[in-house]
Amino acid sequence: MNRQLKELEQKTEYEFQNKKLLSQAMTHSSYANEHHMDKSKCNERLEFLGDAVLEVVSSDFLYHKYKRLPEGDLTKLRASIVCEPTLALCAGDICLGEYLLLGKGEEATGGRERNSIVSDAMEALIGAIYLDGGFASAKEFIRKFILNDIEHKQLFYDSKTILQEMVQAMGENPLSYELIREDGPDHNKIFETRALVGETEVGRGTGRTKKAAESMAAYRGILKLRDEEQQAKNLCQKNTGGTCI
């Protein structure tokens, strides 16, 4: 087993008995095709399995954690956790893209940072852990690396809607998004966008699509506005010695 995969084991806090499963989870179809490998040797089958395991574990977790939420709200909350952008965010926490085996074309076009590729790899990793260590091991990994910090993941998923509601509650200044940078060839572009309340920038984000960049800018805008609101409350309480609304 190479040094990179041992490093990944350390990051995931799970040691594989069958090292080939981890290697397969990190093998993208583009690499398998380029090296004339059997189609079953890439990570797509593991991704299929991991997706199902993730849905069961997240559903069970949310069902017991949020005892009063109706089915519709639970479904929406689960979607915010297991959607492609959020899984890519979780994958980024362990730098999963760095460990992928990609074909030269995918490598050249920024595949290691593409949400669709790293989120699929995250599901494949879950599938590999499930096969190697059973349901309990997969559940532990999911709880540790995906079902953590749910509030922020929900904010990230609904960032543009939540920021719009916050801005409307604040007053008359409208929310808008401004594209400030667009780099790279058509097949591998990077967009940078800022979120503006009136003429004031509240957040900035980058992404491989304008939508992704706007979502990140909105997410950072939410965190900034919430922080400013909390600071204002703390100052008010300090000055008045009481509770501020």
C-alpha cells in the first residue's frame, strides 16, 4: 500500500483490512479507462453502495435527533447533508481529492477539485468502509465526518435563500451578486463572486460555476452578518447591563 493511502487512512481514522477496497474507492473511471482496467475496478460500484448506506445512516440519525420534525422537514434536512456540494465540502475537510487516481484528461481539467468527482469519491469511501468493516464502521465514519456541524451544512445548502431572508429583515438595501473574476479555459473555469447588501460587500466566494461561487459568497455573508449581530448584542448588553433584543 502506498504512502498516500496510508496517510488517508490516518485522516479518516479507519484502517482497512482489505487495502484493495480503499484503492478501488480512490480510482476514478477516467483512470480505469486510460489504463484499460476492468470497469468494475473503478469506484462507481462502491459509490452506488455508499450512497445507500449514507442515506440509511443519515435518516436514522436525523429521525432520532429531531424528534418533533415532520417528514417533509426531515427530508429537506437530509438533502442538505447528502447533496453533492455538501459532500464535496466534507471531502475537502480530509483533502480527499489529493488521493484520487484520475485520468490525464480529468487531471488537466481540475478534476481533483470538481464537486461531482470528490462527492462521488466520498460515497465510494463509505461503501468501501462498509464492505471492509461492516455497518458499524461505516456509521461511525459518517457520524464523524458528515453528520457533524449540521447547522453550518444546512446554512451552506440553503445559503442564498437564508441570506435573502436575513437581508429582507434588515431593511431596504437589496441583496445582489457581482461576478468579479473569471479565470481559466472554458472546460476548467474558476468564478469569483461577491455578495452585496446595497453597496456593501458581505461575503465573497469562488467556484467552478457562477452558482457555486454565489452560494459560497452567500454562506460567508450569513456568517458575517450573524457575527455582526452577535457583536452588537454583546455591546448592547455591556452598555445597558440587561438583555437586548
